[in-house]
Amino acid sequence: MDWTPARDALHRLPSLALGDVPAPVEPMDRLRAALGAGAPRLLVKRDDAIPFGFGGNKVRKLRLVVAQALEQGADTLVTTGGVQSNHCRATAAAAAKLGLRCVLVVNGAPQPAPSANALLDRLLGAEVEYVAGREERAPRLRAVCERLRAEGRRPFLIPLGASTPLGAAGFALAIGELLQQGPAPDVIVHATSSGGTQAGLVAGVALHGLRTRVIGVSADEPAASLASTVREIVAGLGALLGGDGEALARASSIEVDDRFVGDGYGVPSAASREAQELAARTEALFVDHTYTAKAFAGLLAQLREGRFGEAQTVLFWHTGGQVGLFA
């Protein structure tokens, strides 16, 4: 199928300039040497180095999602996540930069002395409402939006992780950015959780006619469930771009590795600790136990299992999260 019209529509989507310089691509030669003979060429795409609000993958999504909020006349951004949510921090940063109000509904208890992302949320001026568990987030979000409307405000609700078709478009665009920096890698490995990043990457690969495999390493969800979520977002993105969403979903190969969740979301494992130390000591990369250390552990396991050939190029897409090291 010719995806040129959809690619053109992708580039016409309104987007904000939030740290939108190309995130660098760097070789990981010391890691390759540490892995020994037979390791493929290794690269890292540094979304952790995006120069806005401590960077990370959420910034790419928010460029488009918040542009839509402004088009709709919103004056308040409302979203949700955990106490140490990278997405909440990035949303609060976008709101502060644009002069918008921000309300965050987070599950967990307030810290006596806020640290890491929770500290940044406070510094950025976000209002934080706490709920006990994940299941309480949706009803509280509805109540917050109703209250804000009653106060005469114009809230814009951003779903968890900005993992919507529009948010995923930020990563379909990122594939184009990657291609401007060099040849397409044979494999991309990254952390996946709410599905938007992976949906954008696999859709971007399909829209550009690439043969690149995209492997998402789950931070929490079972592989089958997460793959279903990703496929649904891809279909929505295809429709958003004026194409056949189901055809785009069929053209997108979705691979999820859920072997590295360990004892649960955000809980360090022996594999994530080893990956964190190896990333730091070979490449001065900092990865967090919630997302990127588990994804890096997945990368290491697949390399050690000989899943990739020596002549291949494997890229680790660093989705950020380094602020979580200071929680």
C-alpha cells in the first residue's frame, strides 16, 4: 500500500516547539566490546537528552497533544499517573511553559519531602490530587474536569501517558527524524507501558516502508494485552491521518517482550540492576528501574541469547526517566 498521503498528513499535524531539536544518536561501542565477539553494531537514540523539562518520550507526544488543547481553547491541562510519573512532570512543564494551569491526579501517598518528579511537579506549579490506587484515577479525573468547568475553566484531559493516536503520531514523526540521522537500524528496542510510544514507532516504520523490527520491553503489562493496546492505537493513528487504520495496523508488526517485569511496575529486579550498572559503566547512560533499566535488561538478554546477527544494527531508544533515580 502507498502510505505517502498518510505520511504527508502526519507532517501537517499541528505541533509545538518543545525541545524539538533532533535527539542525538550515539554508538555504544564499549557496551558492544563488553558483550564480546558476535555482538551486533549498537546505537542509542537519546530521548533522555531532549532539552525540555528533563526530556523523555512524553515530550514528543505532548508537542501534538497540547497543540490540540490550545486549538480547542483550553486553559488547564489535566492528566494522571503515579506519584513519580514522568508523563505528569512533562505535562506540568508544558503547562508552565505555555502559561496554562495544570492539575495532576496521581495514585500514591504524598511525600513528606517531595523528591524527583514529585518535586519538579511542585516547582512547576502543578496542582496535585492524590488517590489511593489506579482504579480511582478515572472517576477523580472526571470529577476534576467537572469542577473546573463549574469554575469557568476550560480543562483539556490528557489520558495516561498521552497514549492516544495523536500522541503516537509524535513517534511516527520520530522515525522520520531517525532516518535523517543515518540508515534505518535493523532492530529498535525500547520500554513500553501504556502503548503510545510503541504504536508510534511501529506505525512510523510501516509508513516509511522500512523492514526495521520494533521490540517493546514491557514495564508492567502482559505481552498479549499490551500488543492489543498498541494495535488499537495504530489503527486510530491511521484513521487520524485519513487512511485505512486497520490496514496500517495489519502492516505494523508488534512485538512485546514481557519477561522483565519482575515483581511489578517500578520494582527493581536483579536484571534491571545489572543493566543499570552496565549502561552507566560502559556508556555513561542512566536508566531507571521503572522503564528503561528493564528495557535495557531486555536488550542485554536478547543480545546474549544471540537473537541478532553480528552484521545487524540494533538501536536502543532511550525513553528517559532518569529523574526517577532521585526518588
